[in-house]
Amino acid sequence: RHAEVRDYDPEASTLWLAEVKGVNPRPAYLDAAGVELVERHIDGKNPEDFIFVRPDGLQWGKGHQRRRMLAAFAAAAIPGTTYH
């Protein structure tokens, strides 16, 4: 599932990863830049809201990042790679 505001623990600087491909659920430890990013995206949201949403406010779906990554690879004139 997608990360919700309630998955973020500001005191521990962690984001709970409930579904991680091939790995048990676990916390992700955030550095200062990660904390700043999450804090910026949760401002004004409710606990059940998704942290990261598309510009139209909807949830990201599988494959949505691929089109943008391909455009970035083309613009940078570098070979493509996977999302991970």
C-alpha cells in the first residue's frame, strides 16, 4: 500500500514501509533531506491521507513513474534503467 501520513514518525525520523517487495514490513530511517521532504508533503493532511500524490491529488499507480523516467533519460541522453 502507499505510505500514509500516519506511517511517518517524526520523533524517530522514520517512515513505516508496510509493503516492500520481497521484504518484511520495516521502518525506513530518514536523513534530514528525507524528513524535510516528508514534512513538506504531509503539511495540512489528515493521518489517513497519502503522503505522495499526483499533481491532481490522486494516488500514483503502478507504472506512472516510467513515462517520466524515460523522458528524463532521453533529455539527459543516458541509457535507461529500472525504477529501483
